[in-house]
Amino acid sequence: MQPSLPDCAAALYAEGVRSLRVVPVFFGAGGHLREDLPKVVEAIRARHADLAIAVEPPIGEQAGVISAIARAIAR
């Protein structure tokens, strides 16, 4: 998928951003989130040592989304 997370991080960093919040748009923490994403985030941190990166739980595991899904199913 384009642009990639490293490309986005580099562009934002060039604009002066020093804090990123990554919210994976997945229903759960599968292989990509457990194995691939940490490697990508570490590579970004290695390039931009003063960039703070917070990785949130996947959107499908967040309480508000789970509640919204449950309400939609209950209708």
C-alpha cells in the first residue's frame, strides 16, 4: 500500500513532526502487526532518533469499536 509507513514518517519528519501515533486498521493483531510492524517502526526510529512513535492496538481491538460492532450486531 502506498505511501508506506516509512515514507509517511519521513515526509512528516521533514515537515517538523516529532511525534507519531500509529493506529493499525486491522480487526486483530495478526502476523503483520506482531512481526512486521515492530520491524518497520524500529527502522523508522533508527532513521529518526528524536521521533516519538506510539503504536496503538489494532482498531478492531479497541473498546469503542468493539462496542459499536456489538451495537450494530444487536440491531
